[in-house]
Amino acid sequence: MKTDCFIPFQHIGQVQETLRSLRQTEAVQNIVLLSESVTDECPEGCGFLSIDTLQSTRTIKAIAERAQSEYTLIYTKADVLQLGQFAIERMMRIAEDTGAGLVYSDRYQLKAGVKTAAPTIDYQEGSLRDDFDFGAVLLYRTSALRRAVASMETDYRHAGLYDLRLKVSQRSDIVHINEYLYTEIERDQRQSGEKQFDYVDPKNRNVQLEMERACTEHLKHIGAYLQPQFKTVDFNRQAFEYEASVIIPVRNRVRTIGDAIRSALNQQTNFRYNVIVIDNHSTDGTGEAIEQFAGDGRLVHLIPEENDLGIGGCWNAGVFHPKCGKFAVQLDSDDVYSDENTLQKIVDAFYEQQCAMLVGTYMLTDFDMHMIPPGIIDHREWTPDNGRNNALRINGLGAPRAFYTPVLREIKVPNTSYGEDYALGLAFSRDYRIGRIYDVLYLCRRWDGNSDAALDMVKTNANNLYKDRIRTWEVQARKKKNE
């Protein structure tokens, strides 16, 4: 078995060590350098391929045409690659044994000269994120690569590599090798909390539109695409004492819970509402901070009997409370509403848009509520026609979120502290319209106390694995619905 290797090329100094590593492997048949500019300094023994971008359909098609060996290795970084002992042989062996169309592995990363383990997670049907972390070494079975390329009908500049992966997955398995087979350089030193909003950064809008189109084509192919047809919402199916309830789950947020409650109680509305705070057995004085507002009859201070509730479980406790209103509206204990009209706008929008769930627009701020990049997050990728399909590709739906309580009581919130809101959005959107408000309704404070501010690789992987599992369940449900 042999493989052809396709490596990004900028200059000879950049590829020398990578070439040395590849040439020590007998399994390597040909090495082709990929460059976005013409050069006459191509190293001896290497082929050359002029490309526009590594991620384009044009480049993927050119690689498929150039590949001659049983396997095709694509390295996605213009940095040094250090292969481990018999790494390529191991990848090809696993591909042979499993019949995989694509294999990838765990790896080490060099960050600022420090070598750390960087495991990846298993690929599954719901691994539809375009930023799924495969590492930088992708080994394709060449026949699967060519088969996928033959079915490419759209020319992408940014989504070609993503489109390739989706099309390979339609006819072949994608296999994760949980062994550390190589070392790559990682130059992104940002913490997890800084990276998580990349997909909604306005400067990436054109990229996201291409990714959405590729994902939508894939969902149609596998039978999980949903037409823009929705169930009718009957807002009079049940009587409620309150028109709306602001739901605030909290645990150990003594620094911020007062701001959140004050923001909720300061809302100006033409209807009755209350604020339900679910204190999940705080130990830092949060309970005492909540009690400072006990004189306001609109405040419901709820301490669950259970000791095993996550954020989702706390939401269930609030939503099933007899004082919960017709609409349940999110407010995290870290955050505040942008002004005193937020709740009125949300309730009005339910009736105007005839939706069972509604998502607003928020602005990222520091602890003192000064705007920080990328600023306003409006999730304009959520379109009336295709939002619920594109939701399977992205990692969140926005904030603040609000729900028609009778439907929320039917679906119920997963008892977790991560991804519960995303799972709800997918479940609601399977049958019901999700409304949108593009005014800034919410200030989302980012600070060191945020639960996702600085996650390590293990926790990040666990979170991503769970969201991929949520997507897998939802894809399966949508296939069944379409049958």
C-alpha cells in the first residue's frame, strides 16, 4: 500500500522538516506541494500544484485528479509536521481493516514550544460542524475521494474540504484512530471562551453561507432535510396566571445574581409577569443575595429538593412550577437584559410571528458591560426557510431564548449543564417555527467566572462529543419524520 501526500507550500524553509519526515516513510509514493503562488523553488523530487485556496472545490478536484496511489494524505497546515513511528502505515492499516473512506488520529501539539496531547473525538452522523477537529492529517482512500469528488455539483471557495468530508461520509465510514500518531504546531493560543464565537463573527459571513449550502445539500441527500412547513401554535390552549416568567437558574454567582434579578424586575410590560430564580444549592452567599429581593411579590425563590440537577434540570423545576407563565424567558445569572423593554418585545414577537420558541440578539461584553469582540451576535444565519436545517451545522442558536410553556413542558429540558439549550432549539425547530428578534435584547458578560471561559482539551472534547450526539439523535428523528 502506498499514499500520495499533498502538503501546503509557502517556501522551502517551511517544508524542509516535513519533507524529511515524509521521505523516511516507505509508504509515501509521491509528494505534491500545494501553493497559492507560482514558484520556481520547488524541492527536488516533489510535484507542484497551483491552487486558489486549500479549502476550495477546485483544489479538491485537482488533488483527486493528481492522486495515483491507493491512499491520499492531505496535510492542512502550512507548518512543520512530525510523523510518529510508522504513523502513515498505521493509518493505512486501520483504513484497510475497517474499509474507511477517511481516517484521522489523535496527535500532539506544540504550543509556544510546549508539547501537549491533543486528542480528537469519534466522528458520528451528527458531526456536521464545519469546524470539527480532525487534526491536520487527513488520510483518504483514493477511490472514496474520487467518488466523492464525482458527486460535487457546487464549486465552493471556502467549503470544498467540508463538502468533501460530507460526501465521503455518505458512502464510507470516517474512522478515528485514538492513538497519537504525529505532532503539529498550534499557533492559536486563545482560550476556549474566545474561540467559541468564531462562527458568528460577521467577517466570516461569506464562509458561513457556503458552509450552510454544503450542509443543506448533505441533509437532502441523507433524508434529514426539513421543508419550511410548521405546526400551528395555539396560544389559548391553557390559562395562565402570568403572561411570562423570567427563568434564572443559578449556582454560586454571588457577584452577578443581583444584577440579573434587578434587570428582570425592572422590565416594563403591559402584562403580568414574574421572575423565577432556581437556586441550585449555592454555597457562596447567592441565596442571601436573592433574598434581598424577597419583598417584591413577583419574585419566586425556588430551591429544588433534588441534588442532581444541572442547568436543564433547574429549568424544568422553574417551568413546571405552578406560577410559571405562558412564556418562559431565559436570563442567565451572569447576564442582564439590554433595557427595560426586552420582555415586552419578546412576548409581542410570539404573537406577531406565531412561533413556539423565540431567539433574540445579544452583545458580548466584559464584566463591566463594555462591548468586546466580536460584539453583536445576531445569528443572521437563521433564515425562515432554512434556519432549522442550518441549526444542525452550528453550535448554538443565540440568546435570549424564550419558549411557549405548554410545548416546553411537553419536550422538557435535558438535565445537563451544557448543550441543553441547543437540544431544545433542535427539538422545537423539528415541528415549530422559531421566531427571531434582531434588536439587541441581552448583554452576555464574558469573565473568568464563566463556566466555558477556559476549558481544557478534555472538557472541550466532552462538550463537542455531546453536541454531536444531540445532532445525531436529531438527524435520526428527522429522517424518521420524513419517512
